[in-house]
Amino acid sequence: MADITTTTAETTIPSDIAEVFGTLGILLLDLTDTMAEDVKEWRSDLRQAVREWKAGGKEPDWQSFREWMNDICQDDGMPGLFAAEAENEPAAAVA
């Protein structure tokens, strides 16, 4: 599967989103079945949103992706992976 951690001059994925995306890809086999399915959907939707953005579409709503992942974690009895203030962090170019 394609990785979302690429960047161009016009598109920069926030570093926290890219880090969680990569970490969850590694941990996918260790998650509960329900959480794994939710994470796969989150990763797929995020990939698609980034593809559309790179093709000239609108920038993904990063905070919505953060909140969605936190909901997935909380539904599985885990703490959220994104801090409430993540929206205010500067985006980092990732290669």
C-alpha cells in the first residue's frame, strides 16, 4: 500500500498524522479485530484524502482525522493518540 508520508512543495502532511499512520501500520496485527478494521478504514480514508489533495482538491480536515482516531482508541478502551492541542501544532514536511 502507498505511504502517506510523502510531500510536495504544495502539500505537507502534519507530522503527528504521518507518525500515527506509520505506527498503526506496524501495530495493525496486534490490534483487536474490531479496532484493526476501524484503523484500516481510517488509514484508507486518509490515503484517499491525501491523494485528492495532491491532485488539486481541498486540504484534508486534519483535526477530523485526529478526532476520528481518538474515538477509535476510546471505543477500544485506550487513551487517544492525539492531544487536544494537536490542531495548533505546525505542519512538518516529511519525506
